[in-house]
Amino acid sequence: MNTIHYDAKFSDEVRRQLLYNGQLFVYSPRPSSIALCELARDLIQDAFGAIDAEMAQHSLPVEEYAAILGKLKPQFTHHPRAKQFLQSIFKEMGCDLDKIYTDVPKMRSSTSGGYLTSGIAYAWHPHRDTWYSAPNCQINWWMPIYELQSDNAMAFHPAYWGKAIRNDSVNFNYYEHNKHRATADKYVKGDPRPLPKPIEEVQIDPQIRLICPVGGIIMFSGAQLHSSVPNISGKTRFSIDFRTVQLDDVIAKGGAPNVDAACTGTTMRDYLRGSDFSHIPSEIVSLYDDGTESAEGVELVYQPSKVGETSQ
């Protein structure tokens, strides 16, 4: 279903059900989202110094650029004010802080002209987050940090809503993936990690590119097929995203239909309650366990470090 809602007045309950049916939501900037973007811009400016961050790729060796991102992105993710701004965003968006659970906010970058497309700045092929062990009830929140353009944005591929795609998600286990996330900033010339992708040709068109102002919010289901637009703008695109689940939907194992995900493990241990940042109770998480959590040497929850981490 290709419906796009702009500044819709629905309750959070109605909005979630529409998102689970493949609809998209776009919201104008609000004080809390603008504040989160301003925090990100301050950190970006400090990281790149006198160099224009959107143009820095044109003046820095790619290894040096990746090293800057490797420090910058975790700094944003784990900044204490970032979580506080998320709480304010949820309040302004009509969410119940005692029932909404969120992962940590992450800063993304998409460089122009193929300068850096792996590791810390991975250029995402068409994918669903559900291929990466996200639950069917995950909702993605996305916002640009600088002005967004059609040729450096994100694309949705609505023809594949509810339509299965042959993919290699069967090879992906989230707990194994967690063991390799800390080295993402080292993958400059290629990315050896098993990141699920289609194994059949995907028709990119028709596609939807939503362009919103700085601090505007795009919301979509984790089951939506989406990708990074090949950036030909000449500028690096910086954005923020985070993912949420709602406790009632988690317990009911609700959400969007799973048409083609075959991965193992679950991201459910990553989510933190909006009111106090406590984890989802273990007895509820266990509803999503598949046995791989008991394997020797797995890392159930990613342990952050001072180097880069990726979106999945």
C-alpha cells in the first residue's frame, strides 16, 4: 500500500497499525527533533574542525575520513543528551513512554560518488530490517541532519510490500553479527560481513524518495524494502535513525507480515524503555528466542566500544 501520511493526527495505536500495513508517515520538524539534529551537527563540526563536513570527502584520504567517523558516530550514539531528546520526541509524537522501547540513536553517513560505501559508511542495498533479526513490530524513525536532496536520500520500493524476495538472510545470526560490529571502521575497501541481501534481481522502480527538512521525521515499518539512493549530489548525507517497538505489540507478537525473513537471533534485547531506559523483561524477550541464544561464544547484546558500529 503506497499511502503517505504527512503530519497525520492519528493516535499512536492507529499509526502503528497503518505502518504495519506498509504505509509511510512524514512529520514536520518539532523542537525535540531539531534539538537532536543540532546536537549531531555540533559533534560533527567538532570532529571535522574547519573542514565542511558535507564536503570533507573531497579533501581527506578515505582512511582518515573513516577514522573520524569511527570516533564520531559512537560519540553521538552514547551521548547522554541524545537519549533525553528521544524521550522528548516520543512525548511530542504521542507515544506512551512506559510502553515504547527504543534502541540507541545512530548517526549515518552516505558519501558521494562511491568515496566510501563499506563498513562505517555502508551504502545499503535494498533490504528489510527484518532480514537482520528485527521483530515484525519494529518501527524505524529517520531524520536528516543537513538539508536532504533527492539524489542523496533514502528510497522505498513499494512494489515489494508483502511480496517475497529470494534473499540470503538464512545465513544471518544477530548474535554472531554483534561480534564483528566493533571493527566496521576498518572496512574501507570492502565489507566481508554476511549482510543479507537479495539473491534475485530487484526492480528498483517504482520507488519513493521522501524529502523532509532538517529534523523532519520519516517513519516506516522494519519490513519495508528500502535502500540508500546512489549519492551523486557531491555532498555527504548525514542522518539519524533509531528503531522502536511497543510492548503490547511485542507481547502479542504482532506487527507487519513476515514474507521472506529467515534469519536467526533477535534484536529484542537491545530495546530500552522510553521512561527509564530499562530493558524488556527477559520473560518477554524469551518469546523471540529460537535456541541460537544458547550457542557457545555468541554475543547476545553488542558491547559498544570507541570504534565504529554499523546500523544492523
